[in-house]
Amino acid sequence: MSSIDIFFIDYSNESRINRAIDSLAYLKHHIGKVTIFHYRKIHVSTPLTLNSRVIVMTDIGEQINQLVNSTSDYIMFMYSDEILTTEIYHSSLSYKEKKFIMTSQITVRNLSIKRPFIVSASLLKKYPLLSSKFVPFNEACFVAWLLNQNLQASSHYEGVRQLRKKIDTANMHKWKYLEKFTLKTKKIDTPISLSVMMSTYNMEKYIETALLSCLLQHEPFQHIYVIDDGSTDRTHDILAKWSTERDNITFLHKENGGKARALNSILPKINSDFILEVDGDDWLDPDAVTTLLNLLLSLPNDVSVLYGNLKIWKEVTPSLIKYKKSRIGKQIDSHTELFTYPHPLGPRIYRTDKLKGIGGFPVISFEDGRLYEDVSVLYNLLKTGRILYKDFSVYNVRQHDESITKKNQSKWNDFIVYLTTSPL
């Protein structure tokens, strides 16, 4: 058997790492290096026969990509308190494929996640892992890699189990998100077309996560429209890099004028039946397109907007985001109910011809049209038709200190007074 390097990722403590190392006994004559990725520097007592190192985990995708050139023929990934079971003794780990992928699956509370287990180094060199800046959590680098490259496993390994650990509510929601990369979805045969539009301003830290979530879908959007609203950071440069890589993305740039003006400049280019709005600091679940197309198939013709539930995540540090709560939507049938709704209302999927029919997003004099454009457009759409709530959850909201909504919460009451006393 060829040589194999072991990567231990995000284990709880030293004793569990040592227990996982002990479970590698069958492979001891084939192990090259043991690399332990942890959020802090720790000391692990490995056998003298093993060449081990500890790396403080930051951007796990980039860190592994940098190590691949100096690794053995194959890499084994062990995640978060996993150990090998005796099944390893009955498995043939002899492989000759240059594009070899063996997956493993872990199940927690009926949630199952499939991840790369053993991968040929040559394949990782050709198809690097995603950087952590492209996904909301480090753990998503691995499940997203399989979906992003549409890579098929050569085989599946059953002999991995996770040592018992406490899984709190926040982590369960992270697992639910990760599981969606694993689940197979049936392709929707429908004439309905769905695109996505995104306006972004100074979102260099988040824009690639938002954009990649639109691309990492089981079923693709018809088109992705992104406009940079005069950013003064690196957002424009980041988007320019992506503009040469995909043919189903349109990037635009304009002087800063607020989201309403930015989205209106996109609107004439949209020819899909429906358009989903995504903010540059949020992200979608990988089954978003499939879920929405299923709902849109039976959407009544008089409905201008479909909306659902929001999952709220709190950014604790730039590299750590935690689930906070789910905001379950409710049906709105009047302007009064719109004003008392715990905003934001979303995700918002607009019927394109209805949105164009009212002239797009109102650019009002209040704050020069730079605030609450989502409420203004819903206010107008309610005059001409219905907006409809359905119980679905595919949209993730990132709460952070730079959010424009958070900075302007005190202006909400003044906005309502303006909206109800000034014609739009």
C-alpha cells in the first residue's frame, strides 16, 4: 500500500486525539506524517515512530492546500473526535487510482454528513479545497469540495465512528446545513426560471461566501447578477476576478447610490420568471434552488412575492460564526401587518414582471432612498397584488457590527411615518 498522511481536524482535546492515533495501528507502517489542526497550540504525545506536527487552524482549506505538495501519496481526513473502528482490519485500503476518493459518513441525531475520507494527493493538487472565506464554517470546506467539483467517490468506508460528544442546538443547525451538501435532490423538470440578484457595498470579507453559496447549488440558478454599489474596499477587485471564471454571472459596477438604485440598474437585464434577492453578507443553503422551484411551480398568478423563514447567525469573531435563532415567518395581507412584521422579511423571491411593473425599487426622499428599500417595494407590491408566506428555510442571515440595518434601527419609526404620509 502507498504511503498516507493523516490530518486530524478540530478535535476536542489531547486525549481524544491520542485515542484516534491509537486507532491507526493497522496503518502504522504506511503512515507518513500526522498533522493535527486545532484552534490553539496543544501538545500531543504521539508514538516515536510517528512524525507529527500541530498547526493552529485558521483557514483550514488554504492550510491543507499549502501542505499538499509535500504530502504522501494519499491523505486521510479524520474529523472532530472520530476514530477508526475494527472495520479497518477487514477493509482493503490498496488503491491505484490517481483520482481516488473514499468517503466516510458520520451520523448525529439522524443527521448524516458525507465527507472525503481518503483522497489521492494528486487529485487535491488538481482540485484544491475551498478556502474558508468561501464558506461560512471551516467544516463546510470538505462537504462543499465534493459538490463544487462534482467529484464521485471511488468507494465508501464504514469503519469510522465519532466519540460521544455533546451536540448543542447551535451545532445541530450547523450539521443540518452541512447535511444538505450530502443529500441527493431530484432535478426539477419545470419551465419556470429563477435567477438571483445581489447588491453589495464594502463586503470584501463576505462577498465570496455569498457568491459561492449561489454557485454551490444542487441545481443551478438561470443567472446570477451582482452589482458593486461603489465600494471603497476590495469588493470590486474580488468580483472582477470572478467575472472571468463563469458564464452565468453578470457583474456590474456603479457609483454609490444605495441598494434601491443598484438593484434597479440590474432589473432591465433580468429575463427569468422569478428573481431571488441575496445580500452580500448572507448565504444560501445548497438546496435553495431546488426548494424554491418546487414552491414556485404552484404559486398563484396574483402573488408578487414569495417569502419564508430566516436562519440568523451571529459573527462572534471574523473566523467564528454561531447559530443564534430561526425567525419563522407569518402571512402578511395588509400594510399594517407589514409595518409590525419583525423585519427583515425574507427571503424575498419576486415575480419579475410584477417587480418591473411597479418600476422596481422606490427611490424615496427619506434618507435619499438608502434605507428600508425592501419595505418600500413590498409596500408598493401590496397595492397591486399579494405576497405569500410558505414554511421553508434556505436563507442564512449574518449578524455583524458593520450591518447597515443594525446601524440604523433608530430610524425605523421615522421611516414608517414617512411611508404612510408621503406617496411613493
